Amino acid sequence: MRLLEFANKRNTNPYKRIVMLVEVSDKVYRQQFPNSPHPYISEQFIVQVKRKVDRVVRLMVKSEKVSMGLVAGIKNEVLLSPFSSPFGGFHFRHDNIFTREIDQFIIQLIDYASSQNIQKISLILPPDVYHHSFNTKMSNALLRNGFLTDLPEITNWIDLSQFKGEFSCRNARQNYNKSLQYKLSFQIVHDINEKEIAYQIVRENREKLGRPIYMTFNDLLNVNELWPVDFSLVKNIHGEAVAAAIFYRGHEKIVQGIFWGDNELGRYCRAMDFLCHKLWNHYKELDYSIIDLGTSSCGGLPNEGLIRFKEDHGCTSALRLGFKWNYSRDDTKQPK
């Protein structure tokens, strides 16, 4: 059956007249969903970034049994999740939620958008490492109910349970061994001046590679008020900073790499290979299960060199999916 035929079933779906999606207060919403599958939809983060949209809405199905919810921002007649982070997504009671409950929520989300004169819905789901089964069922439901998918981003992550302290790829091991001859040092830094040095290294690295950085140093310090932000530095034998990384620890088992990079001095002495080795071991010792290293594409176009570097150092490549719904494409607007 074609996708549009699936979507056209929405008008006769029995769930549509039984329930409705309603806006609730932050207090009511968090009573239903006290925990978040990732930090970007936690209440503390939403409160910090709410100024970036016209208003924040917390949506639940009006029912005695609430199984799903969505926190989103509305700006310029567009409903956004996320609106100031790499990904957003849904709250849910448990990963084995019934597909009919997801269908019900998506149908009501479209009806809510129409009733509020919202012209578009934009959703970016988190990488699968945050919730495997739910992502699969949600992606299926969105497509069946008339959403279009963007060109997927390529994201990368490390399974630390499979990392045994050394790189499995021969090329990565050789480069790490080469870095050892330069007597480099690695440290998580706590001094504010050294944190700023780490930030400047990654900022200059990204600018040189044509990848602008959208967060200031103060932005990162503000995030550190919500959850730990680790600034790390690699220095050479002369005490010069040659590479840096900035990681978030906002999840119980998943640490997220936000920025990293080296400079010319670091490139010469294989500082990034050294940095990866130290980071993987450091977070494994802290009992994290996963390192989420973010996207290796831009607008869906892959950065081949970055993907190869991450995979050589033990990363798995996967997709991060985004979806859009436009009011003009809704089946209620299609000719019969």
C-alpha cells in the first residue's frame, strides 16, 4: 500500500474521536514524565533555552492512561522539537509501547497543529542508542501518517563494553603508538583559563575546517550549571596545548562528545589519536556504556574523512532521522 493511502486512513481512524491532545503545565507534565530519555528534553534544559521560541508547549493525550508526551517550541507558526539542541523527541512510559498508542499520538499531534494554525512540524529524533525500539516504531508511524523524512544525518557512537583498552584497528593503533614518542599528556582541566584554552582550540579547528561553532564559551559554562561539562586538554612535552575535547555528562550511561579538535602542533604528533585513546579509557573507567560522538555529516552530506577517522577508532555509524509535516500537504487539504 502506498504511503499516501496509509496517511489517508487518518480520517477514519477510531482513535481520533476517543482522545485529544492537550497542553498542560510543566508541573502536570513532569508528574507524568519525571525522567527523560536524554538531557535535551529535561525540564532544566527546556527552561534554559525557552527564550529562543515564542512559547513552549507540553503536550499529552487527554486520557486516564498517559503513555506519551512531547515538549516542543513554537516559533513563526512552526512546532519544533528540538529548538535549541542537536535532537529532541518524545517522552514515553516504556520502550515497548504499543504502535497503536504512537499512531494515536501522531494523529492527534497533526490535529493539534491544525487547530493552532501551526503550518509546519519539525522533529529530529535522537540517535538509536538513546532508545532503539521506540525510534523504529516512531519513524514508522510518522511516515505512515504523512510526515516526510529529511536526508538522514550520519552519527557515530562507541560501545565501551566492546572497547578493551586498545584500538582494534591496526591503523589507529599505529598512530597512537607514534603519538607516544612525543610524550604527550592528557588531563580533564578544571581551571577556567585552561577550559578557555580548550574552547579556543576546538573553535579554531572548526573554523579552519569550515564548520562554524554555534556555542560561545559562556554558553558551555551555562550548560555546566545543568550537568557536568568536561573540558580536556592534550599538551606536548613543552606544556603547549595541542588538542582538546568538550564532553557532556548529562545522561546516566551515555557521555556525549560535543566538540573536539587539534592544532598544527597536534597534527604533527598524532594528538587526536592520543586524545581518543585517553577519552575512551577515561569514560570506560567512569562506568559509562556509550560515547555519543555526534554527527559526521552536514545537511545529510557525509564527511568521509571524519567518518573514517571515527570508525578506525571503534565507532559504529548509524542514522539520525528528522521528519517534517507541512499543513499544505495534510490529507485534509488533498483533492478527493
